[in-house]
Amino acid sequence: MIQQPVTANREILFDLGVWEEAWKTRPRSSRYQKKSAPFDTEEAFERWARNYHAQSFTDEGQQRAARIMGWIENQGVTFEGASVLDVGAASGIFTIPFAEKGATVTAVEPSALLISLMKETIPAELQNNITIVSERFEEISIQDKGWDKQYDIVFASMCPAMSDWETIEQAINCARKYVYVSMMAGAKEHTLMDELRTVLGMDSAYKAGDMAYLQQLLYLKGYSYTMIVTREINDLEIAVEELMEKLPEWLHTYEMPNDAAALSKAEKYIRDTYQAGVVPFSRGARFGKMLIHLEQTHMKTVPAVKR
């Protein structure tokens, strides 16, 4: 009686079809679903894009990019002289440093606003090293583009397109040597939203994050990869009045009620609890970073950097 469920669970764990179907049919949510959002989604996206661009090119944002690139290089990857396909390039937070390291970069980004910000940011001396493709990666025919096995490295950092196996496989088919993918490795964390869940009488639903599906599928399909999971949390604060403006969007993003009654209840809690006018909170998540090795059959030795 005890062995039967254990055996069934083991079969599910190693059943490729189960994992492919589970990733394909998992519940999905979009930050800017037009039909259900209680705010102007285009305005919200533009605000997010400009804030993301500004934060990406701060010292802290550039240090984060350097840490990720450093981790990739520590696996034996060399960007100098490499061809890189940057999928979901946004405003160039990785595209530009790839080019600075001597890579030739094709940056795929569908947002006209983010492309314009990227063009404003690319230094003149690097413009010949970067080609911008204004299309959705998941809608591109790599055969028509001539991208089949054309890039040394395919890079996709927190790219919404990398949300199912078909798109991951398309990225793999573009690469000769390496594919880097990063995505959520658990539920988003937000201490204020956790408080409001309790106020609004909601349970916290567990979400594994897309990285769990990708890791298992790569394992079952026989790929070689290295992986790291990090927990990245920022301590922030926001004025109560500014929070009131953002509250409908935040509640929507965290899949919480945002009708008039819920907003009223949440606002009363915030004003009663944070009477000083400032709300401190922490926000972040666990992120999985994975480098798929397509041609390497053994571990590489990376020379130590002399200081």
C-alpha cells in the first residue's frame, strides 16, 4: 500500500510528457493584461520601461549585469570575438556590455520604446557591433532569418518569450555553443503585499517558478547545464500618497482583488498602519540562472585572474 504512490510519483518525476504538458498548461498571468487591468496598461508599460531603463544603467544596475556576465565567463565562456543573440534585449543592459567585450550582437526586442532608449544609449563606437531586430522572438522563423546554429551564445535574461519549451528549443537551435536563460525560481516576494493578503483574507498560493520546469525538461532531454539560484531582495520605501496611486496596479500584478471594496479596505489599513506617511517594504524573488552547454563534454578549467 505504501509503495504504490511512491512508484507513481517516481514515474511522474521522470515522465517527459508530463513535464512538457505541465509547463504548457500552467496558470499564467500577465503584468499588463488589457481586459482585466484596472489601469491604463499602455501608460503603465511606458512608465515601467522608462524606470527599468533608468535603473539598469545606474551603478547598481550595471554591477548586477557585470555579476551575471562574470558568472557566465567563469563557466569558460569568452565574449571577445563571439556572436551573441540577445533575446528580449530591452534597452541594452546586456547588449551594450557584450559589445564592449568585443562581441557582435544581434538584439531582439519588440518594444519600440525600449528600442529607442537602446539606440540613445549605445555609444557611437559600438553601433557597428550591434544589430537591432524589432520582432517578437517567439514569432520569428529562424530558418527564414538564417539563424539556425548561427550564434556562439544565445542570451535571454528574464525574457517573457522564454515561457514554454518550444521557445527554449528555438533558442537552442540558434546556438552553437551556449544558451543562457534566467527566469523566476519561485513566487515573487513583497512584504507589503503579504500584509494586504492577510487584510483581504487571501491565502498565498505556492508557485514553483518557470525554472523548475526548465531544469527538469533539460535534465530529461539529456542536456548539460550549470545552474545557480539566487535570492535578490531590495529594501525600499514609498510615500503613502504615491502608494495610493500605484495600489490598483500592484494588487493586479500580485493577482489580488482590486475592486472598489478591496481598494477601500487596503487603503484604510495602509493609512491606519503607516501614519508617518511612509511605507517601508521589501521586494524581490528567487531567480534561476542557467547556462546550457551544447558542445562541451567535460568541465572546463578557468584560469584564476591575477591581481
